[in-house]
Amino acid sequence: MNAENLKKLYGSTPESFRQSVEQALNQSSHPVSFPRRAPVRRSLRLALVCALILVLLTAAAYAVFSPRVAEVFGAAYGPAAQERLQAGRSAQPESSIELGGVRYTLHEVTYIDSGLYAVATIRPADGSKIVLLPQEEDDPDTPVGTDRYNAIHPGSDAPTYGEKAAETGAKLIYAEIAVDQIAVDGGPALSPACYGVSSHPQEDGSVLYTLEIDAGTAVTAGESYTLHLWVSHWEYDRRDETYEGEEWLVTVTPKAAEEKGE
């Protein structure tokens, strides 16, 4: 199935949103006078073709799962964005952290002059009885595979997340990855002024998670980046009693394709 067929099946990103993202990607510099404050999180509406591309990439074996940032963001934002990201510097840390039966994995991070772009996955750890709710708006009555960001609503005969959890007595969990601070080349860790996230259900029960961290005070040109991430999760409708969170530090040294011999 080619990209055009995917678009026909699942629609495309709104033009106004595509233009705003392309403008950000093409911007060569950003103001560096952001006041220090808690970072603002925004939601990204990545097209479902991103998830389908990952399915194609990993159909053979999940053990070698290595999504490409350029392909994921390019599927949503267009060829110009993909070319810029392909020309950027990338690292594939394949770094994971496990917390309370949930496994978080950071697969790839790419730097271009408009910021850092990353692809991660969240999945139940081996042996854990957990069903993940991919988006915070999901509840036990949400049909499995629903993706509100992309207006994907399975048919009425699709099982719900509540039914899926009841089959094995699993807990319904919502999990997320937040960006706290970033340190460039071993310097001070600073909070980004703004970053975007997007989460999408996958056929194997995992969640595709993307992060886009704008350039500015916290993200500047450098050799290495230490990401101070915060992973957390909680049971549906029981956040106060079940919340778990932990800091996750990942240092990456992005390199251009020619430096890696690709």
C-alpha cells in the first residue's frame, strides 16, 4: 500500500496545521530570551500513516524495532519536513526504563536547527496485566484502536478497552512521557519553553509516542543532549491513589548520516 492509498483511507493532516509545522521546521533560528517557567505541553496531531509506517517497519520482528524520526514526522508533515529531518543529526539510544509494569523506550532522537524530534514507545512490561489507554481522553467504553487525534473510530463491533482488560483481569492504565529539562554538552539543565507530544495506539497494544522540543534556551546546537524526562502512569479514574512517576535521564550524541557511514 503506497502513501497515496494510505491518505485516501485515513485522511490527511489539515493544511493549516501542516503549514504551521513546516514553517517551524524551516525556521533557521529561534528567540533565546524565554523566561524560566514550567514548559508548555501541546498535542501534535500526527496522521495515522505514521503508525501504519511503523507497523510495516516492524512486521518481521519487534526485536529490531527502530523507527526513523524522518519517516514518522515526514508522513504527517510532508516531504520538505522529511528531507530536513533526514539531513539532520540522529541518535538511536534504544534506551528503556520500567516503572510499575510499564516499559518506556526511546528509540531515536534527531536534531535540526528548529529543535529535537523523538520517537518512543510505551508498552506493558512482560508478564504484567496491563491494558494501555493510548490517549488521556480514553475510558473503559472506548473501542480498541480509537485515535481521536486522527478521527479514527473503529466500528461498533470492536471490543472496548474495558472488555479487553476484563478478559485477563488487567488494569486499565494511562501512561505518558513528559519533558522536564535538557542539558546541552554537559551544561546546565534548562526547561524548554514549549514542547509537543502525540500518542497513537498500535495493533500489539503498545503506544507510539512522539516528542517535538522547540529550539531556544534549552535546545541549542551542540554535540550531546541529556534529556531529563519524566515518565508516569496511573489507573483509569484512580489517579490520586495509583499515580507513579520517575525521572528518566537519557544522553544522546546525534550524528549526521555520513558520520555513521550510512
